[in-house]
Amino acid sequence: MSHSRGTVSLVSNDRSNACPSQRDSLAEGGLAVKSLVVLGDSVGFGVGDEDNAHPNKGVGAFLNKALMNFSSYANYSRPGARMREVFEVQLPKALEHEPDVVVLIAGGNDVLRQNFNPDDIYWSMYGTVTTLRKRGADVLTMKLHDPNRKIRLPKRLARLLHQRVEILNRIIDDVSGATGAQCLDVRRIDTVYDQSVWHIDRMHPNRIGYHMLANHFAAMLQSGGHDVRDVTAPILRPRSRKENVKWMLRMGLPWFLKRCKDLFPGVGYLLVLETSKDVLRAVRKRRGGMTNRRSEHALSYFDLRAEHGGGVEAHHESHAPQSLAA
């Protein structure tokens, strides 16, 4: 299976993969999206969008207002979800809607966990997107921004996080290219690191940020032939400093304490791991030896890609999780 680059700043105009009914619609005018489904984690869910006047939040909330002849919307994203959950839990629910368009935003929680497994992420995403594409859905994916541009971390932890995000983005890029999904590279958005588009927690977009992402997804759909209106701009009153402090005490601190049990042991392990690697590098450098990249789990996916010509499907076919290999 070839791996073309699947990342676009806006969108590819190739319509050769459209099914007959879709091609007929394209010939007559725009493609009507009757069913939209969002899958993923807290970003897909819309955490950070504090518009309490409407039940739907985040990217999906803006997109479903922009789609013409729209009839069905569902968001099965869950804060904390990893890529495997998307495949095993969220995907079956999505298929019940027979979606025309699916937005998939996931992978951030995999990056933050101690048991980071690039191969499992790859196969879970590949299984999800392939299944949706075979059912005729257009799939929109999204790569991660550089979190080190928003959050200050200890040097070793920042380096490890950078490596993992790069691996995740390569996986998202590869799967998107291999399956015909369209991938939004948020790092190409000029304003992606502006404070005005981020929630106070610096981990999630705010309402303006979700509007920004929805605009780019809408452009991708429109370029692909879908009927899309302009995405309605949000009205957002800036928070005062007092409101920010109040939010941190009421929401941020309880969340932080709740996550300590899960995050701190993992962070401690990762820091020890990175420190050990630094020691090993220093020892090898003194001995004049080369760093053995295979000892670094965070780089294993890059190694496999290099060995097998840019893809890992053939090498890992027999090692894929049973549910994914079927």
C-alpha cells in the first residue's frame, strides 16, 4: 500500500473516489451532507467551548450550522478517549448513522500516557478510517499542534512530548494519505498559537479556536464539492482576570487533583526514562559509540518506517490487534 502525503493546508480537489451517486450530485451542484458525525477526544467533544446557550459545542457545532440540507448530527467524542476507544467504541455508534462526513480528532491522550504505543495508534486509526471510507463517508482528520509552544515543561519532558507528537502526526499523515481521508495540518494555520484562540487551560481551543478549525474543515468540504455555508462567527466576551481565577479554582484545580493519580506516576516514569537516556547517550559518546535508536521506544515508529520504505503495514500485519487485523 502506498503512502502519499495526506496533509493539506486546505483541501485536495480530487473527486475521482466519489461513489456514483456522489458524482451525480457533483455534476448537478454541490454534495449535500445529510449526516455528520464527530469522533475523538476532548477536542472533538468541544472542551473549552463555554457557550452554555447551546447543547452542541466545538467544531461539530459550527459545522452542522454550515452544512446545507443537513438532517443528522451526532458527536460520540469523549474527554480522555484514546485512539483504540475511537475504533472499538465510537466507530460502531457512528456507523449506525450512515454518515456522509466524519470528523476524527484523537491521539492527544495516547501521547500523554505512560504506555504510549505507536503501532496500536496506527492500527486503531487505520481500522477506523478504512471502515468509514468503505461505507462511503468522507473523513476529515487533524494533526496536533506543538504543545511546547503553549505550555512550559521541564526540558526532558518537553523533548519526549515533542517526539511523541511528531510520531502521532506522522501516523495521522500516513493513515490519511493511505485511505483518502483529508488531513488538516493545524501548524500551517497562522493564528494557531495566538492566545485569543485558546482556552485558559492552554490545552483546548476556546470558542473562537473551534470556529477557526471549523472554518478550515468547512473549506475542505466545500473544495471537495459539498454544499457549505459560511461558518457563523461566535460572539465571545473576553474573560476578566477575576473570572479566570474563579474558573481555575472551581474547574481547573479539581480537574488537576483528579488527574494527579493518573498523571504524576506516568510523568515521573517518563522523566526517569529520559534522564536514563541522557546518561546512556553521554556514556556512548565518551566511548565513541553511536546512539542505539532502537533502545528509544519513542522513536520506534520512525525506525520501522525507515526500514520498510515509509510504511509499516506489511511488517505489522501479523502483529495487529485481533480486532483490527480482522
